[in-house]
Amino acid sequence: MCDAARWLLLCLLLQLPVQAQTPPPDTTARLMKELTEAHGPSGSEEPVGRIVMKYLSPLVSEVKVDGLGSIIGIRKGSAGGPRIMLAAHMDEVGFIVKTITSDGFVYMNPVGGWRDQVLLAQRWIIMTRKGPVTAVSGSKTPHVMSPDERDRGVPAKDVFLDVGARSRDEAGEVMGIQPGDPIAPDSPFQIMANGDYYMAKAWDDRMGLVLMIEALKRLQSQKHPNTILAVATVQEEIGLRGAHTSTAIAEPDLGISLEVGVAADYPGIDSKQAQESLGKGPGIFLLDSSMIPNRRLRDFIVEVAQRNKIPFQYEVLSGYGEDGAEIQRFKSGRPSINLTVPTRYLHSHIGILSRRDFDRAVELLVAVLMALDQKAVEQIRSFDYGQSKSAE
């Protein structure tokens, strides 16, 4: 019996909605599911790294790992061509165990940017030495709340996890929980009813990893005019740390960060805060808090998109950082830019993006990589100061 038939039989027996339980329809969606359902908070990216290594290794000629755990895949093209670094980060926002109370409840400390509003009454996975432990962030029943409590938010420092333990010893000795253990959201991948919108945790930035892998797959049968450095970085969410160390190994001539964009197409947000929408194509960042991209590189990508009739969107944000900033600062400076797939509800248990936007982002990335030859990179790296050559 095939997987789809098993799912259908299970749905009929349990009277579950068939659509919600149907396996992903293609290899790309299955890779998205595999990566988003893996747990990898900053500093604990190994489960994600093992998946990346499995899919990346057949697509490159050499793989290196830096001292923090970032993975650098090297795919050689034309001899003497420029070195183009693609960066997508493996880590997701999460928590670590701070303390365990005498009666077995767990308090946690954030790793990455979380809002207090999205923490209560959610499922979590604690990654312990004895294996994963499921937990729920406790939420006080409204029946015993005062009117003041009902209107007051709960700060992250007061959020606790219920792991089903009756004592500190049971949580620690039996379940294996100890301070410093990583904690990740527990949220399954699912294709929504319209067939185009996908929901999952950790799109930031497992989407970028899938984008990088899918682009390399399409380049398998094509001769590209450059060496591609496909880099899966660590610890992006806590300061772009893996991008710093991996760029030193990759030594790129130009960098492209592959990220999630900030969709502004739902109630409570508008174009003054973010400019992307689902279904209108990939995003090109013009500004964020970590980087102003090279304008010649921006114009180059826009021209490639227009020539290939690929729709795209611009984005300007003040509160956002990404790995391209570390590539930009490498040695004497490198042209860098951030390409994105618009995504709703970032840094929470569930984000939503459009498969159509993702597919267009792959098309754009492949077209850009095919066009980035030595002449194009030299033109992008030049400045109109009357000088003859950029510094190395």
C-alpha cells in the first residue's frame, strides 16, 4: 500500500479531513516538509544540517564545514569565472531551557526575536540528551482570571512549559531535560485549501535552503559561467555569526542572500511597514537594518527578471537583518543583495507563503546565476569615480 493510500485509509477510519493529511504532491514540497519540520534553533542546527548535507552533496563537487557548523558546497563552472556565494540560514528562532522548578515545570530563555503575544498555549519540542520531549506553554484558564489579568499580556520570562513531569527529578533524570537544552516550535507542514499557500514553522529560513537546492538541481544540466558557493549558515538569528565565518572560507566575489520577505497583505499591516504580497513574485530588498545592497547588482537582477518576464516586488524595511550583510563586509567589500519569498507571520509557530512565488524565485535565481559571468561581476563591482579598477 502506498503512502497516499495509507493516509486516505487513516483519514476514513478516524474521520479526519482527507486534504489536511494528504502527503506533499512533489519532491520540492516534500523537501519543504522535511526541512520545516526539522528542529534547529540557533546553535543547535545539526538536525537541519544533516538534511541539507543529504540533498546538497550530490549537487556539488566539494563540501566544507566551518568551525561554527555552516556548510559550504562548491559547484564549479567555467574556469576563471567569478565566485558567487548563495547564503541561506539553517537556524530558526527558538528558546533554551533556563530552569526547572521543583514541581517539574520548565522556564525558558529566547534565542532570536520572539513576541510575547505568540507564546502561550503552543506546542514545543525540547531537544534533550534522551530524545525529543513534547511540551505545551501553559495558559491560565480564563475562569479564574481577574478582569485585569484577561487584558494583560504575559512576558516571555513568565511563560512556562508543561512537560508532564511531576517533579524536577522526573523532568531531569527520567525525561533528560537540563538547562541549556534547545527548544523549538512544534508545528507540522501543511498545504492549504487553495493548493498554492503552504503553512509551516521555520520558513525563516528553510525556504532559502530549499530555494538554493532547487536552483542547483536546475543547473545540473547547464554550464554556468561561475563557481557557485552554496552556503547553509548557522546562528543567523542571533547576529549573522555563521555568515561571518563561512564567508571567510568561501571568499566570494559577489553574494546573494536567500531569505523570507515580510508580507503586508493581511489585516493590521500595510505598505508603510512592508511592501510584499503573496502571489506577486519574489522580493528584492532595497534596504534593511543590516545592509544597503549594491545598486548595480539590484539593476542587474531587475533587468534579468524583466528579460525573463518574471514578476518581482521591492522591499524596504527598517527592522530586519540578513546574511548578505556579512558577505558585503568581506575583505575590501563585496556586492551583495537579498532575494526573498514573501511570507506571512514570521517568527511564530506558523508562517504562510505561496508556492507560485517560490517557483518564480527559483526561476529568477537560476537566470541570474546563468548571467553572472566575469564581465558582469566586474561591471557590478565598479564605481563611477573615474578609477580604472576596484580594489581587491
